[in-house]
Amino acid sequence: MSKKRSVNVVVKSKYNGEPIERMIRRFNKKVKKEKIIEDFRENRYYEKPSERKKREARRKKKVLEKLRLKRENTLNKY
């Protein structure tokens, strides 16, 4: 099981009169870096451990296939 961690993302204005859009952009970057939304979406529904293993195996297989194709394409160029 993964540990539950509490993350507080705080964005303060860097200078007087900083546009709110820039602060929102900084906030979004921090949230993405902490993977808060990804964790929320992942834990929204219960996933059996066997299903999680299958999903991870499919993801790894896809990545390896992509790398293999890339390697073949670079070797065929020469």
C-alpha cells in the first residue's frame, strides 16, 4: 500500500501587482509536480492488485515496444 501523504500547495504573489493568471499557472505546475491529480484519479475507484499488475505490465510492454521500434528505425537509417 502507498503511504498517504498530505501536500499543501501554496502560491504567494512574487511581487506587488502580479497577474492572477501567472499565479494560477504556477499553482498548476506545482500540483502537476506533486502528482496530486494523478493520485486522486488513480485512487478514485478500488483496483484489485491483480488488475494493477496487469495494467502495469501492459504499460511496460507498450514502452518497450516503442523503444524497440525506435531502435529499429535508427538502425535502418544507416
